[in-house]
Amino acid sequence: MMALSIHAQFRMNDGHSNLSQPDFTMVEKNSNGRIKSVRYAATDPNIPATAVDFFNSTCIKCKTDSFALDRFQETDYGMRFERYQQYFQGVLVDDGYYIFRFKNGKMKVVKGNCVNTTNINPQPSLTESEAIDSYASYLGVRKCDIIQSYVDLMVKEIPDTHRKGTTVSLTYRVYLRTFNVTDCFVGYIDAHTGELLLKEKAYYSSSATGQFYTYYNRNLNDQPKSGITEYTNNKYYLADNTRGNGIHTYKQNQSGSTEFFSNNDNIWTRDELGDYNIALDVHWTMEQIYDLMNSQFSRNSYDGSGRLVKSYIDPLATNSYYIPNYDDRFIFAVALGSSVYGPFGSVDVIGHEYGHAILCNTTNFQNGQIGDPKNAIHEGLADIWGIIFEKYITPSADYWKTAEQFMIDGSSCLRNFQNPDDLTAYTQIASTYGHGVFYSSDPHVVGGILPYWFYLLVNGGTGTNGYNNVYQLLPVGFELAVELFSKTTLTFAYLDGCTSFSDVMYAFIDAALDMNNDFLAEQVENTWYAVGLTVEPTHIHNMSYAPGSATYYVYGNSNCTVNWSISNLFGSSPILVPNSNDYSCTVYSNASFGCYLNATINCSGCTVTYSRYISGTSSPSSAGDDILRVIPLSENRYQISLSSRSDGKDKMVCIKVYDVKNLQTKIHDNFEKEDYIFEMFSWKRGFYIIEITMGKKKYTTKLSVR
Ligand SMILES: [Zn+2]
């Protein structure tokens, strides 16, 4: 019957084997003959690939029993843990479970117990209320003294006092909370006979749904919010053990000691909590954030592995913060006596701190020393998480402002991400890299260009930045911006190793390119241009040249329409034909001309006009871009070639390459022949202007090195 493995041997009681790496697969059984543990030898050729294979191959499962995955966890050291709960025809079997430990995907150890459910009738003869009555009569409790009752139907192994071993029964586990009686026992009532089979000392703990009269998150009728609490020995605690490894909210006493918040009836009022009443906002918000991370971003807590969320409500602190590494906790200030701030318990501020935790744990993007730009980047990215959480959790809130709920000094908010210069905000934030308040010593102010960049990416718009550069942005919308932001910040792949704002810019551009969304990638680059971090990207691209015609296109999405036009024309008039079904047009001409080609794009109500100078001789071309072709040969290796439309008489040409950020910096300056191949291994990522002089003609084109 047991076909575990050809190497299987049964463990001797006095075995001295090395348990962590046994030479043979070792199987241990319990008194009912079912498997208690299996430790697989690494060399065993018959290790089950999955838990399901294990159940099938060991015949533990008979046709009425099932095992369902109820918990799993993955570690960063290559382990995966799975727990399977036994059910008998849909009824939970207490003490029936198996826990699997996989190392690098390979099953290593199985431990657990399978309860023998033979001869159990899973249909109870008693109702839940009859079970409660039965238990109450055993306890001598009057029905009117019962405040609350908890009943669960389950199959239970009952220790048999007469014979050795156990018997298995269908039972109701009953716990009664009563007036005048401190009942610290749970009773197991036979679900067929009503007999009390077992009374256990109860450290009875179960999840309950509490009602929170939150401080900040109130609706018009002040209806309470619902949240999970833990019920233990007649009291409710602000502890939710149903989400990941838990969400626990603690009271930090003035003396420095900490304790759980507790409550008698699970209806938590602001008055009962006094100065600590934001504990209800914090607990509820952390639960909402957990659910959002889970449903929207497929993340189990901020580290992706169910990390326990520990929040401390602190009457002595003057701010809110997240402490990473060994301490790993959130602090939320009550701000007693402050004339500027109320208690730090709004969704955006809690979400901001949660954002720090994501960056420190999921991406390993840590803060630096004082003055390190990474601190400002951390603050800016945390603000964006605050925006996202506030919009999704409390959509009616003004999510482009932070802390608008708790400024008590007359300020409209702490920071305004829509309007960085807002004088009614407590602090103004940087809107252009290296300009204005960007040189503040406050990392929240410096990092402000990141939430402002995010605002521009979502909403688009036109404007002029601190360098007097005019920008025209198309909106990508909140959902797509969130997708980009979460894909970039919920992995180590992009942000780890970034030390500057420029690195962060490329991280987001890389992520957009990895999403295969050219429209998004261009607007991401365009918004970084708007906040002063790079040059304006090309908006009108060239698709093809053919004798007498050239085709140009812009990037759009399904919300965009484009209108093409020509302006500032000299020479003969070319024919412009918009192409249907994409964002392109074709220009036809057989005579010389020069003009601007304009694409007016309307996207979700936002209109911009992008322009590009094009010209033609006997057939149309686009200034230097047409004569000069930049052909990537391999990464960091480009060939500059002259098109057939150059007259070709001058084989000797002068080539100069400039760094676009500083046109004084010449990267390359030489006369060359025919093959112009640039090796760019030592070139920094960025934009370069290539200028080629042939005889009296000068052509330029732009080259981007990624
Ligand atoms: Zn912060």
C-alpha cells in the first residue's frame, strides 16, 4: 500500500541519523497508521513533485476526505511552505493537516496528521442552537445570561479515558460568553447525541468583526467602519490575524511600555480611546491597504511574504515614520500639544509610511545618509504610494494633497502635488529638478518632483518649467500610471542600485519599455522632461521613405485622435494624406519644399500639438534625419550612414558629436571616410547630437544611447 519511495525506510526510535539531510527517505507513522512525517533523501528519485502528488501517492486521501491548501509562504532563501487542512465531506477536521517544506522547489519534509474519519456521519442531528442549549445546561448557565456564543461544526479526535488512544466524533465546539460567569472553557458537544465529550481550558481566541468609530474616516451619519479584531478570554483586541501574518495595532504608553488596545464589546468609540483614537483609523486603514495590495497588486503584505504589520500609536512622537530592518514597525504620532498637526492618522499619511516599507522590503531601496538624494527619492516615491492608497481606499478624499485632514495651523494641506507652489500648503515642493526649492534641506520638498511628475503623467497638460522650457504632455490616466508605478516599485529589478534622480528616471522609462507600451514610454520621458530631468523626446517619428513620399507617425492610445497639418511652408506644396487606423500620415512631393509637419493630438480631453521640420528636394526628406541614418549594429555600437539621396561626391566628411546636455562638450570630432561606426561603450546614457559636414552642407541628427 505504501509506495512512497524505493529508498524508504522506517525511522527507528533510537535513530541517530542526520535529520536535515538523511541518506534515506525516512517515514514516521502515528498510532492510527497514518503518516506523521516524511524526510526525503536528496537522492530519492521518487520525491513527489507537489503536495497533491504526495496525497495521491501515499493514499492518505480516501474518497470522502480532502486536503485544501489554506496557507502558503515563500522565503527569500529558497523555501516554500504549504499547509493543507483536512476536510471530511466539507466538514473541517480539527488536528487534520499536513505542512510541506520545499527547498528550491523540491519537497524536503512533510509533517502532520490525518484523522481517521471512517464511520463518521457528517450530517449533524443537532442544530447549533441545540448544541448551545446542551452546553449551557452542562455549565448551569441560564439562557438569558448568555451574551454571545460561538459555535463551529468539526470532526474532532477525543482522547478516550477508558481505552488508550482516541475516538473520532462529529462535534460542535461551543464557547459561551455569559454574565457573572468567567467561563474559560470550550465544550465539544457530540453533534448527534448532544453529550459533552470534552471540556478544554480555553485560551479561546477567534477573529471577530469590530465596529470602529474612526477619527478621520467618518461618513455623514458617522456609521462605524468594520474591521477584524481578535477575541481572547472575554476581550477584543486590535489584532487581525486573518490577513497575512497579521495586522497588529499597539498602544505606546508614555512610560515607554507597549500593549494591545482592548475593548469589552467590540464597539470601539472615540471617547473610549481618548487621545489614542486614531488607532482605529490606523488599524482599519492597514486592513484596507492589505486587501488592496492583495487584490490589485497580488502582494501579500509589504514584503510580498505576509509580513506582520505592527503599528504603534505614540503620544510622545511628533511625526509618523516607518522603522525598517530589525525593528520593522510603524509609528503614528498623536501629536499632543502640537499647534501645527492633529494626530497622524489619515489614509494618505498611513499609505506614505506603508510606501516606505514597500521600498525597504520589496525593492530593497533603502534610505541613505543625511543629504543623500536617495532620502528625497524615498520620500517622493512614498508620497506616490500615499496618493494611490488614498484614491483607492477613500475615493472622495483630495488625494493630490497630503495631510489635508489634520493641519490645524490654517494650512490647506502639508504638500500639494497638483500645485507645487501652493502658498496655502504648509510647504511648497520642488517642481523642476535642480531649480528653486529643489535645494531645500527637507527631503520631502526635494522629493516633491516625484509626486508632481506622477500628477503630470496621470493628467497631462501644458506648461513651462523652471528652466522656461515649454512642455506638452498627454495624459496616460490613473490606472496606467499606477500600473507603471507598481511594476517599477514592487520589484528589485529597477530601483535597486539607483542613487540619483536620473537613475530613477531611467528605471521608470525602462519599466515602460518593458511593458511594450510606446505611448506610455514616450509620455514617461516627456513628463521627466517637464520636471527638468532630460531633453524633450521626439514626438513625430519617421516610418519610411520611398521615392517621392515619406510616412510619419506619433504614438497614441485608444483614447487619442490625431490631426495632421503643415505650416511655415516654403517652396512647392507637398500633399499630406492622413492614414486611417493608425496615428500616421504620408507626405508626397516631387519638388523642393521645407515646412513644419504638425500633429495635433487629442487624448482624453487634453490637446497638444507636436511639430517637426521636414524638407524635400526632388523627393521629400527630413533635414538631417533623412540624409543621416543611425543604424544600431549591436548594443552601444552604431553605424552612421549617408542615404542614397546625398550627392555622394564628398566622401570625406567631418563628424562632430555633442553631448546634448552641454553643447560645448564635444565627444567626437574628426574627418572620416565611408564607414562611420561609433563604439559607444564608454558613452554615458543620454542624448547626443551628431553633426556631419559634407562640403558646404551641414546635417544634424539626434542619437539616444540607452
Ligand atoms: Zn516619509
